[in-house]
Amino acid sequence: MSAGAARPATPACAPPAGLSLGVVLLDLDGTLLDTAPDMTRALNALRAEHRLPPLPLEAVRGHVSHGSNAVVRVGFPEVGAAAFEALRERFLALYRADLVVETRLFPGFDRVLAALDAHRVPWGVVTNKPGWLTAPLLAGVGLDRRAGCVISGDSLPVRKPDPLPLLSAARQLQAAPADCLYLGDALRDAQAARAAGMVALGARYGYVSAHEELDSWPVTAWINEPFELLAWVGLDA
């Protein structure tokens, strides 16, 4: 199985009897939004500028949750540090210029967010993506006015896996950490959620690479589809 290839589904894990959390916090890339097509397009535009052939989506997809450094390194694996930084800046400029072309909610999340909103379950976004990309991205998909809070990678002095961004989100939503779940598709997401005292759900459908040792991740449970998180806040799928 190649990096970024889909993993076999795992049985849906139901929450413990009697558990009904009150707040949903979400990672962005690879969890709430499928941003890999637009990031791959930007990377291939950069490669074209250097007369390199395009890479397939699946070669890039598994690296998207790890940020621009990881994505650019896939496209330019042999470049040294000084040249790499220039490439990264150019990649970000290309990506920002066409931020929402193919980016969409992961299938099923429209229904999830509608259910959360209908039942007044607060939800927010906690991402390591910088605010100058996060804000227009959420606006571009029509979620900027729906999220109860948004914590970006540069909102605070630290980022995930530090728990402070998650704790700040809980504070903004006036919730105790133990009443929150955090859904993400990277190891640092689970680490941050556990350190914050929250339920850590793993997005198995997201950008989880085949080479990652998932058994070692400190997740409370894995979910295969977004709608499975609704049971954790006491709602029917």
C-alpha cells in the first residue's frame, strides 16, 4: 500500500454508555476539509515552473496534514535548505491565489454540521494552518460565520501538539475540556487532545499515510466517516 492510500475501514467505535459530550472541535486539512486537490495543484504549478512533471494526487495527499514543508518536500526532495525556503514561499503564494477551487467538505460533513447547528452543539476549528490561509479558506467554503471559534497555527505562541490551542478553543466556547471532543487525522492531533483532557477521535478517512503506526496513537477511538462523531454528542446519524 503506498503512502496516502486508503486504509481498510475499522469497525465504528461507539462512545461509552452514558457519555454525551457537549462540544465538537475539528482539525481542518484532512478532517473537515479535503484540501489535498488544491494543494496538489499548487505544488504541480510550482513544479511546472521548474520544468518538472506533475505528481499524482495520491503522492501528495498523505502529506497535506503535515503542512507546507511536508508538501513542498514531496515535490522537491533533493533541494537544500536555502533554496527550499524560497520554494515554500512560492508554493504558498500559488496556493493562496487559488485557495478554493476543488476544496470541499469531506462527504457527510454537511450533514454533521447541520445536525450540530440544529441541536445547538457548539463546534469550532483548531488548526496549525496560519490564519492568513485559514480565514479565507473557511470563508470560501461558507463556514466562517458558522464556526463558534477558530484557532489557527499563529493565533497563539504554540501550536499542536501543545494542548493550549485546544484549551483556548474550549475557553472561547465556555466549555470544560472534559466536555469536548477533538477530531483530527494526525498524531499531533491526538496528542494535543489527550494533553488537553479531551476525547481524542481519529479521522481514519483523512490524510493518514499507510506507513504511520496507528496502533501507537493515543486516540480514544477511530471513526471511518464524519457522521460517526454524532453519537459522541448524543445525536443520531
